[in-house]
Amino acid sequence: MLFHTWPFAVFMLVVLPVFFALRNTRLWIPWLLVASYFFYGWWNPFYLLLVLYSTTLDFFLVALMDRCPREGPAVRLAGCLRFEDGVLRVAFLITATAALACGAAAVAGPATLRPTLLALVFILALMALGALLRSRRTWLLISVVNNLLLLLFFKYAHFVAENLNALLGWLHVAARLPEPATLMPWGWTYLLPVGISFFTFQSLSYTIDFYRGFAQRERNFLRFATFVCFFPQLMAGPIERARHLLPQFQKFPAIRLQNFTDGGSLFLVGLFKKLALANYLALYVDPIYENPGAQGAAALLLATVAFGWQIFFDFSGYTDMARGLARMMGFHLILNFNNPYLATSLGDFWRRWHISLSSWFRDYVYIPLGGNQRGSLLTYRNLFIAFLISGIWHGAAWTFVIWGVLHAAGIMITRELERSAFYRDRVPKLLKQAGVFAFVSLTWIFFRAGSLADATLILKRIGSAAWTDPRIPLLMVALVAVVWLYQFIYESRFRAVLQHGAVRVGLAAAMLIYVCLLSSGGKSFIYFQF
Amino acid sequence: MKPEAAHCLQDTTFVNELRLNARQWLAVFALVAVALWALPRLWAKLERWEINSDFRIPYAMSKDYWFYERYLEHAPAHERVLVLGDSVMWGEYVLPDGALPHFLNATAGASNRFINAGVNGLYPLAMEGLYAHHGAALRGRKILLHCNPLWMSSPQADLQMEQGGEINHTRLLPQCSPRIPAYKADADERLSAVLERNLPFFGWARHLQDACYGQQSILNWTLAPGNAYRNPLAALTLTIRAAPQDDAKRGPHSKRHKPWTATTEPTQLAWVPLKSSLQWAAFQRTVARLQAQHNDVLVLVGPFNEHLMTEENRPVYRQLRDEMVAWLKSENIPCCAPEPLPSELYADASHPLTEGYRLLAAQLFADAAFRTWQK
């Protein structure tokens, strides 16, 4: 269900009034959960099992982590077998028994269930070990492994198998990894579950933050499940942190008229970005990127720049709508985009672009690796690793790996440049902004291209092909220019002009009429594929 | 990704601050409501079409129901007969002056007594939606309604097959009930269709697309060859042109204007019994609606190209046709079921060629029921 479709409007017409009607009862959280599961199940009800599995496991892992001492005990096997904590003993018995049962079923049961059962045996055995060792670190490890395994299987398995099989073939080794689709139970279709990268990261942040002592344990399963799959941000973020969103679910939010006016404002801007801008730009970009070999240099260059704006409008439009919907219900979701194309350095860009993801990698990858505390070389190594993972997070293809590596390289270069007084003080801000925009646009080629071969072809043709008429509609150019100008004025000393009531009313009315008259249909959001 | 960038998670709500308060929202709603209400009405007042005695809805505007509604309103009620139906009445293979309404006018000795209000691609289930949602002007009129048995000639034509292929005029179909097995659309498409038929603004927006932008959205139009640097507003026109008299796809000089035998062999048709036919049920509901709106309706059944059927298939069709006539008579609805035209006057299973229409008009005027009714 997409935010800009009529079924979603009907969905909200049911969900919102019931939500407000339940404000004096304890049913508002179950209602939000039911609504969220319905929202997700509309796409594919079978994959609700996956969300439920991930949620349940992390909920219980943190509950078990809570039973373990903060400082890990010295592990002695004889000592381990004497359980002082009854809950851990029960957990051990259940997980060990379940692991044995799953193992037996894997051996004796139908072949179609074997891979799933073996994966369960692995997780259950780890859990039994966690109960045995009474180690917080082990519970955390299980959560990380489980969530990453889900991601690895559903998002990367095909890519990994394909590349490893090619490598094995090159090494003349006869063994081959199976196609992931053959590992699905009962022959279910192997699909990438929408939003898997978002809800697994959100759930994972809870276990990591609890382990570190940054988040409280949530004792109510329904509340925790609502946090993991809160429908406005379930499909494409922003990736919320437990310490920010979970406390908001403790009591019914205070609802004021401003919730609706603010939420409506955010939703309208998001809707306009998606329907009027992103979908329009896609009409120009898609045909060019589908057949790059037939395009001239100017068309490829302009399509690349247009894609940069398309993905910005698409993704930031989605998060604006998500934040607007949450705001209408009295909840605050974190800011995800802050005029990224006005960034003056790549570091600045990543503090403005997909903020919830870049801060996730900062907090859970970059800083744990040592951040910038251990000298330049290690800082660069940490940056490189963080951006490499960020690239892979976006998709299972070499193009995304290269995209991540390019950003890592770019951030290192701008970081070095910023150390020089000349660059810092003498180079005009506009030039820096243009430089960052040009670099980011260049990297979008790898992000958007269908394959590595296509990406290199596009780069080659931009440099060598004839400069034929790109046939980019003037209306499209004008719309993007107006948006850029708006952002530019907003960050300048003329901001007051845009904040005038009549200007706001005029802009909002114009956007609504434009959407009604010209919107180009219900194309899905780009970031849903991640 | 600097650790010091902790401000990223601060609870900032707005960037660029297009933030409206309640009063401003009211102003926005008022402005938009006025625009949505006024624009279609203003446009309807200003737009003109080149109407002539043989005017019919231009082919490109077959799905422009907003325009069709205005076309029906425009047709004067007094002593005029609206000829309603699908492409057989519209005249798929012929020019405007080769369609049935032209020859009816000619036979009656009038210039525009019979008005061509046929719609290309229509069928009974869509016809029902068209007249229910866009036929407000069909009240107290004299209506010649065509019933084309083609739509019951197979389960596919009757839209009973789950894998039915592409369907025309889906926005006119019942979106919820009765269920049409061949109509596959997601909830968004169905809800959009329901909203469009109830909010004239959306119909008007589609009218602009059909009339000015080559049946595509304005945004798609800007991407069409030659349009990239054109001003979309300059393409707006307040004049609807009549169908061209030199249409290469239609008329005696077109390649398509030839007897069916040139392309088709006699065939066996899997006629759907009337009691289980979705199309026939829709046709019955349409007739009932038109009558309830005090229209004087005469139904023209066929004439279907019986030459196209195999020998053993004809009795099945005849029985079906007789059942249709029997039902119409039982409901006291005047009807004509002329004998089939000569084989060489059909272009396909149901569309006559120009001479076929001329002969059909003569046959109708020879029919006492028709003569009495049309006076």
C-alpha cells in the first residue's frame, strides 16, 4: 500500500478515527499494531511471518539479556550447567529441546523444509549456548547474526551465490552454492521482502542500544512489535531508534490541532515531491538508462543529474509523508533529509542525506570501529568500511559496492581538502556546493545503472559520444530550478519572503492543484527495493 | 559520519518550513475547492466544437466521458432522436456521412434529427456505467438504443473468463458489484474510477489530455518527440474539431472498408445463454434505467452478420435473438430486429459497410414499429 494511492486514503480514514477513539483505553497500541500488520500484509501476507519472527526473537533476546549480569562471568563449563536463574534454565531447556526437535525434523522431515529447519537449529543452538554462558554479549551476537542472516538470505543470497559460483568455476572447483529460491520452504516464491533493510536495522538498534545501556528494556511485546513495524516508517524509514520512538508509545500522545496542520503540511510537500516531481523525472530518466548505448552525451549527463533529483524527491517525499502521518497521530519521527544538495562537503552531504541511515552506520559501525580517535589512517579505514557497508546495504550488486567505495574515497578527499586554509576560507561556498553536487551526481550513475557494464558504458559515452539534442522538457528543468531556488532562498537571508503567510498558502494551493491536474500515477517508491 | 554530528537525530520537524496553520489550511482548501469547482464549469462554457449534421464523438475522445456528458446535454431534446450504442452505431469502418444516423436523417428528409451518440469500443457493461454516471441528460429523450449480440457471442466477449485480455472503457465498469471475472484491477484503480465519475474535475483533467495532449498526461506530452521545448499551455485549445472527412482508416477509400470475407472464414461462435450473460443483464438494466428516466426507447437488435456463422451455429443465434426480442416485448419496449444484410455489406461480425448502413436505414423505415415510434 503506497501513501499516494486511494486504498491508503481509505486505510487512514479507518485507522485514524479508531485510533483517536481508543485514546482512553489500552487498546490503542494493539490497534496500531493491527493497522501496521495490515499495511505490511497488503503487499504480501506471508512475509508478515518474517517481521513477526524478527520482532519476537529480538524481544526475547533482550529479555534474556536482561537476566544476565552486565559484566560477563568467567566461563567454566561445570559452573555453567548450574543455573541460578530459573528463566535462563527454562530458556536453555526450551531452546535446546527445540534445536534437537528441529534437527530431527530436518533429518526426517520433507526436503523442502530442511534449509529452514537447519537455520532454526543454528539460531536455537546459539540461544541455548547464550543461556548456558549467561552472557549478554552472546545474546547480542545472536540478534546480530539472526538479523544479518535474514538480510543476507533475502537480499544478498543470489548475489553471493552467483559470484561465489563464478569464483569456484574459475578455480575449477566442482562444488556450487544452491540458488536461494530452492531453499524456500514449501516452494514459496523467493522475493525481497519490502522494507527488510529498514525493520531489521530498527530492531537491531534496539538490541545494541540495550546492550550498551542506551535504551530501556521494553516489557510489553505489543508495544515493541509496534515500534518495529509502525506503519508510517515501516517500508522505507526513517530508521528510528528505540530510545527515540519507544518512549512515545508509553502513553497516548497529546493530540492538538497543530498535529494535523503540521502533519498535513509535511504530507502535502511529500506528496508533491513524489507525484509531481519524482514520477515526472522518472519519465525522462528511465528510457535513457534502459538503453544507454543509444543516447548522446548530453542526454546521459542530464538524465544522471535528473536521477539525482528524482531519487531525492522520491525518498525525501516518502519520508515527509511518513513523518506527516506520524505527526497527525501525535508521534515524532526523526528528520531524514535536510537540503542535501546544498551541502558544502561530502561529510556535510551525509549529515543531510538519509540522516537516519548515515547516523545508524556512524553509531553502530564507524564509532565501534574506533571512529576518528585513533589517527588518520585508522579513521580512513573506518570511514571506508562504513561506506562500503552502506553501499552494500543499498543493493546486492557490484554497482552499489562501487557507489559506496566512491563515496568513501570522496569523503576522504574532501576531509583532506577541508584541512587546507585555502579551501576552507577562500573557495566560494557556491563552488563547493557545485563540486559536491557534481560528485554525488557522478556516483548516482553506479546507483541507477542496471549493471556494471551499463555504468561504465554511460561514463564512457558521456566522455565520447556526440552532444546531440537531449530533449529534456523545459517544464521539467523549470520545476527542478524552482525547487532548488526555493531551497537556496530558504538558506539565505531572504528566508522571510518564503515564510510569509500568503506565499505559503499560494504555494500549498498551487501544489495541490498541480497534483490533482498533472500527477502521473502510482509508481512505487525507489527505496522500497532496499 | 563524524561523531560530533549528533545533531542529526534532533527532533527537527521542518526543513524549508512550508508549514501552515489551521487558518492557512482553510484558505488553501477554499482556494482549491473553488478551483476544482470552477475550472471545469468555466471550461465547459468557453469550449466550442465544430458541430455539423453528421457530428460524432472524435475517435480520440472515445474515453472522454466528461465531453460525452456535455455532448448529450448539448443535443436539443425537442424532436431529436439520440442514437446510442457501440461502434456499430458510431460507424467503425465508415466516415461520419456513412454511418446509420446519416442515412436515417437522409431517409427521414431531415438534416440532424438522428444524432450520432455512439461511442467507439463500448459494450453493454460499460454502456450501463456511461449512462448511469455521465448520462444525466438522458431524461425525457427519444432514444434509439442498439443491442449488439456480439457481446454474448462467447464467454470472452461476455467478460466471463478470468484471463480475458485487455478490456476497453474499464473506468465505466462496475468496480465492486456485480463482479466481472475478466476485469482485473487493483484497489487503487477501482477507487480512482469511482472518484473520477463523481468528481468532474478529474473528468475535465482527462478531457484536456484527450482533447489537447494526444490522449496522454501533460507530463508525458512534454516528453513526446518535438514537444520538449514547447510550452504545454500553448497546446490548450478551446475548439473541438469534428472527425476528419478524409480519415485514412475509415470510409469507402480506406483499406479496412471491405467485406468480411476478405479476411475471415465462417466460424462457430460459443453463444452465451442470456440467463447467464453479464452483458445481457447489463443491457437489461440499462434499458430499465433509460425507461425510468422517462425516455422513449426503441431497441435495435442486430442485425448481426449471420453469414459469418457456420450452418449449425445459426439456429443457436436465432434463438438467442428471439429471446431478446421476447423479453423486450414482454417489457413493452418497442424493438426492431431486422433480417441480416447481404454478406458483402458487412465488414466483420457486426459492423456494416457504408452501403450496409444505407440499406439498414431503409429497412428500419420499412418497419412499421420504427415508423410509428420515430414520428
